[in-house]
Amino acid sequence: MNDIRFVSLSIPALRRELLESSRPELRGTAWALCAQDAGVHAKIDDVSDAARELGVEPGMRLSEVRRRFPKIMVHAPDPRAAVAFRRILSSLCEARTPVWEVAGDSAWMDLSGTVHLFGGDWESWALRLRDDLARACGVRGVVLAAAPTRGVAEILSRIPCGEAIRLCQPGQEMATLEHVSLESVPWLPRIVRERLERLGLRTLSDIRRQPRQFLRLHMGPHGERLSALAAGIDSDSASRSKGVSVDMVLPRDEVDRRTLRSAVHELADRLAFALREKSLGARELSLRVSWADGQELSAHDRPVPPLESFLPLRESAWRLLAQLDSRRVAVRSFRLVADRTYELSGQEDLFATTESVEQRRLGEALDKVRRRMGFEAVRNGLVMG
């Protein structure tokens, strides 16, 4: 396993398992999981096995389920359980490697330089991690996949094949991904999936048969990433352009969450200014946190639409900060990076709202002052939230 560098973990039914773990009386009964804050547009997120046997499926409207299946109990996800789970998983990852990332119902780890610690026995390593998660929080539906590249490992952990522990040996990337559905590629936007469907491209082997120029013409950067992935190449490194980054060392090690959000607010303002000066937008944002004990961790976001102004950039940065809030240790510094950048066309958006136009004008006014007197001359006073 010396060449197996990346491990990806996914839990397809995480919220359902967390609720059953905290409420054992739900096991074996017919119930559905739904975040009901969407009102009449709410849809079922997940269902128990007993509810599925009755005909209830994820994606059904809540109103339809209540009409057709009046005896089905509907429960909301427990956000506190999700936060607790993220902290447990973070601690388990941290105990195994210094480079890891937890996001939602998934995680990945870079095992470079750590294989000798467990003798290269991948299956035993994976079983121990699954057992530790089951004991700590009752979650058992964990899928673990290992591969030489992160992209291949992430996709393997999402393929619905019934195996809980999966391995791709070096040199077997193309053969492993031969018939993988494009539905298992986590970073593909919905609009690109629909375009691929219209073109009759449904698997990575279909992608491999297409010229790279054809994929780039119809899907842009997503086509290039798919072409690299279908060839077994690390799609992230193959597609990432030079990023723009900003750093901040806090005046003192800080644990107060409001202070940390304020710091990320300022960091996003600096990054937005740097992007505007270069007339760039960004398709990916990453935030790296350095804690007082020397631990570092980063999280990534690929927002749709891409980032071209301060407020969307700040909201994305705040989401990343929330993902990384998994340790009870003071934060020492931040690094915010805009990746996969592209040149802005300079054309006016015909569908821009009045608010977005006002924000753009405010940004332009701030830029003029900062160019003349320095960035620190004026502070962005948009609501902190």
C-alpha cells in the first residue's frame, strides 16, 4: 500500500443514521427525514427501510407523502448531532494523518508518510476506522475507498456497489473507472450533467472515447477535468490554474467565533480586492486554518455561480469556516485562496439586481480610495451578519 496515498470516506445515509442512533425506537419503523423549513416546497431527504417498502422515496414532496401516507412519521434532522459527528470524525482523522478534511457526509485523508505506522494493511486500517466510528456515534453505513489520487478515491467511495471497503491499486485507475456512472462524480454541476445526458455521455468510458477538444468545447473546464479523470489522472491538479491568495495572522490566538467570522470577513474583502485588481473571477475557494498547537486544515468550496464579487465570496468563506470548526483549540492564522481563476469579460449583467449593482458601485468606490491611500484607509462596512 506504499503507493496508495488518498483515502476517501462517505456515509450516504448519515443524517438518518444519526437520528436512529439518538432515537433507537425509530429502528424498524416507517418514517421519513425532511428539513421542513422549505414550507410547501419541502422534499423528503431520506427514508427508513420500512418506509421505502411502503413506496416512500427520497425526493418526494412532503405534501405528497402526508397525503398518500398519512401514517408515516416525518422527523427533522438533528443539527447538533451533525456537529458532534463532525468533531468525532475530525478527531479520528487527525489521529491517523496530519492532512485531512471533513465536509458534510464525507472526508478525505492524505496518508503520505504514514503507511509504515499500520504496516500497509489497508483492510485492517479501514475496519478499525469503521469500528471506531460505530462505537463513538453509532454510524455504521461507512464506505471507505483508497487510491493513488484523491479524485479516484472520492469517486470510488460514492459508487453504489455494495462493498464497504474498496481499493484501487496504482496503474489500475482507468480499469477501475471504466464503467463508473457520471452520477458518481461529486463536483459536476447539475447543468453539466444535463448537457452530458443530452450528448449521450453517461459513464467515464464514454468520456474517454471523446476528444479533449470536444469536451472542452461543450463543457469548458469541467470537460477538461472529466477528460483527465477518465484517463486516471488527478483531475484537481490537471485543471487548477494559479490562484490568488491572502493571509492573516491574528493579533492573538483566538477561540471566539464572532471574532473569527469578523477576521474571515476582512480576509474575504482583501481577496475580493485582489481579484478585482486582476480582473479575475474564481471557480473554487479554499480556506486554511492554522491552530495554536501547529495543526493545519483546509476546506474547499466550488460555488455555483463562480465568485465574481465580495458578498458571494464572503458567504462561501464563512461556510468553509463552519466546516473547519471542529477543534476546541485557539486559531492562530488564516489563508484564503481563490483557485481556478478566469478573466472577467467586463460585460454588464443584463439580469443584475439593484442590490448587486449598488454593491458593485460601492466596491469600485472603495477600490479608488484604496489604490490612492492604501487598503487600510477604509474598511468594508457591509453587514457582518
